[in-house]
Amino acid sequence: MIIQLKKSVSNEQAKQLAAAVNAFHIYNENHVLITGSGTKELPALLEDVSDKYWVFPNDMQLASKVYQANKRTVNFGNVSIGGTTNHTVLIGGPCSVESEDQIRSSAELLVNLGLSTLRGGCYKPRTSPYSFQGLGLEGLKLLAKMREEFGLNVITEARDATHIDEIIEYTDIIQVGAKAMYDQGILRACAKTNKPVLIKRGFGTTLQEFVQAAEFVLSGGNENVVLCERGIRTFETGTRFTLDLCGVAWLQEYTNLPIILDPSHAIGYAYGVPVLAKACVAMGIDGLLIETHPNPKVALSDASQQLTYPQFEQLHHDLQKVAASVGFKMV
């Protein structure tokens, strides 16, 4: 249940009421209390101080269109997505930050195409302990350097809660990866900042569980949350994962959060990324994560799914036409 308190309620009174009914307390334009979805009736203690309230069948509450019908707007630096902006932000860059020359070439590529946001992994949550684990703090500093030189927004993934403060310090957008989606240490840390948080769906996660991860951040006071569909594990072995466009349609129908798609991780092979990306943009989504590398054959991680720069440039050209056909603009 979400309870919106009257404007006359003070901050201290709101905190006391939250403690009395065991509720989360957040403040935007009004004081709002959030309790578990099992609550069916307004507690008597709140009858005289509540403005209105909403009851939900599950713990998908702040992200629900029942609570807020309009899609939330999230600012990626000087670019806004979601809301009524009709922008599709194309986030490009390598799977991993490998060197200064490599990440600088990616930054130059994006700037030349008029794009705004650079991705690059610094702490890599690899399945094998023997795979490249990322440059860590050194990689973060390289991303921050590219931001200063080229005016780009930068996004990177948090592997675990031990370095979340570093990521918050050095990047503009915090990515919570598929393997970290259930890490409450990361989610609660993200709730304490106002920086945008992009949460990737776990490859064995239901849509409700996916949205409930976002609720951890929203209920902690950070309203700048974006969902990212990146494929789920099915019985199919011909592709890395299966991109759940049905799930994306469900999220568009029932949630108020902007949605980004990652076709690179979904299929796992560069040949399929362009056609999947076009299908995603045709759905009127808010963003794409596309991996590109100056020489994918020598990439230290996920070499098979990264586009060459000429492939990325061609895809950007083609996507502009698809976006325009559904009333969107690539940024």
C-alpha cells in the first residue's frame, strides 16, 4: 500500500507515522508512506492525515502505472529519456575498458555520431575466475577522463557492494548487472544517491521480481530508475539468451519506468545485434545498449558479440530511420 499524506503533515510527524505502521517514508512533492502489499485497509492511525492511498496485489508499487500513470523521466546528463521525450538513447562502447587508447577511440566514435553516453565495464562479473576481471578503479578513472575530454555521460556496472561508492563517484549512471540484481547491498546504496540507476534483468528472473528490484531503489528515495531487458535463459542453445520482447511489452503496459534493451548480451553474436536492435527501436523503447570494439577479435571479454566501428556506424544510420517511423529520435 502507498499512502500519500496531507501537505500539512511535517517531516518529523511523517517519520513518526512511518515508524508506527512499519512503513518506508519517502518525500517528493508530498510525504509518502509505503507498506507491504498484504495491507488491505488504511491503518486507523492514518485516516485523518492521509490525502489518498493505493492498494496493490503485489509489491510492484512505486513502479506501477496504477500509482503513477505517466512514464517517469530520467535525466542522463543533458539528455532526458522516458516521460514524453520520445528519445531513444543509444549507449555504445566496449564490453570492458581495456586501455586508454581503446576507450578513447570509442568516445571519439560516439562524439562523431552525435551520441551522448559511453559504456565500458571496469569490474567484470565473469563466470570463470580465470577470465579478464576488468581494470577496476583504473578503468573508472579512464571513463571519468573520457567524460571530461568529450563531454559524454559514462555508465559502468557494479559487480558487488564493495566498490559501489567508487562507481557512484566516477560515473554518471550506475548499472546493476544481471548477476547483481538481487544484491541488496548494491540496491540500497543506489537508493541513497540521485544518480540514474539502470537495472538489468537477471537471466532467470520473472518480470515481477525484476520490477521488485527497482522497488528497492525507488523506496529508498531515488526516483531515477531505468529497467534493462538483456535476455533470459530458455531451452534454446543456438543463441546466448532469448531476448524477451513479450516481457518488454508487459513492462510498457504495467510499469512507469523507462526501458532500455541490450541485444548484444541477448544473442551473444554480432551478426544478430543489428536486426534485434531494429526490432527493439520499433517498439518505442527508451534506449539501447550496444557493444562495439575497435577490434572485436582481440577483445578481452565477450568478443563474439561486439560490433566493429563500421558496423556500429551503419547500425546507427539504420536505427535513425526506424526510430523516426515510430516518432522517436536517436540521441
